[in-house]
Amino acid sequence: MNVPDVQNLLERLNNLLRMEVRSFGLKYGLQPVQIEALTYLTRCNRYSDTPQAVTEYLGLTKGTVSQSLKVLEQKEFLRKQQDTEDKRITHLAVTAKGKKLIEHSLPAKSLETALGKIRAGQGSKLEEFLRSLLREMQHIHNRKTFAACHTCRFNEHHGKGYVCGLTKEALSGHEIQLICREHEYPS
Ligand code: SF4
């Protein structure tokens, strides 16, 4: 494998995807980072919908993320909600308008079309390869994995349902598909 070539390919793909996100966002007066923050918030679980988690996920400064969240709130794509038990915690809830926007933005139309031309077997191998690559890169950079709950080492299946071994709280079938800032892969 030629590593500079792989890097070049990944950067070019990233540029194309960002161009598409940029042009989609412009229609709504949103920057790519704002679309990314909103996308994250539609996919994360209840332990991960805070400004701090968005900052960690995007790997940006607190100031940039805070500005982006303010714009999303002003445009009514999300609203702040105080935690019912711990008043110090603020959750970011995506509104119906925000959910609709993300439904329209994903997946990128060009990616959907391009992948449709690749044979099914190749597509799933590509997904597996990219997932492994991301996992290794996150490990090298010592970054949180932010992966789906059902792949977490703390996810416990007890006959009738699921429980988070970390918080000891029950998890629904929907919640185990969401991403979590406390996620850790089994060793
Ligand atoms: S099982 Fe893991 S991923 Fe799921 S909620 Fe608990 S810590 Fe998060």
C-alpha cells in the first residue's frame, strides 16, 4: 500500500464531500461546521448531547463550537434543555426542523450515486476498511472513539433488554444504535 497515495485519495474525497456539504449549507445560511455539529447531535445519545461533547467530537476550539451552536439555536435547528437531575448540565436537543434538514443533507448525493455503481461486496469491504482505519487513527491520536453503543465494552445484554455497564441505566433498542462520548471498544 502506498501511504502518500492513500492520504491523497482520502483528502480528495474529503474535499469533494465538504464542497457538497458547503453548497447544501449555504442554502440555509449554514457553514459546514454547523451542519457537522447538527449531524452529530442527531446521531448521539443522551450522554453525549452537550456542548463539551460536540467540541470533543469535532476537535475544534470551544469558541468556534459555541458560536456554531448559537447560530443553530438562533435558526431554530436546536434548543438548549437543562438536565432534569443535574442543573449544571445543558443538553442540546435537535428540533423537528433540524432533523428534517439533516435528513435532506445525508447521505451526500454524489456519494450515494458513486457507491451505487460499486458492487455490493466491495462497498461493505470499503466500509469495514474505513472503520478500522478510523479506529486505528483515533487510537494513535488518543481520541475518543465516538462509536455506536452496541459495539461498546460496557454494553450489556440482559435477557429482555440492554443496560449501560458504566451508568447502570437501561438502554432502548434505538439508543444502542447511537454514538456515545463514553464509548470504548472491547480490548
Ligand atoms: S454502553 Fe458504552 S456506548 Fe453505550 S451508553 Fe454506556 S458507555 Fe455509552
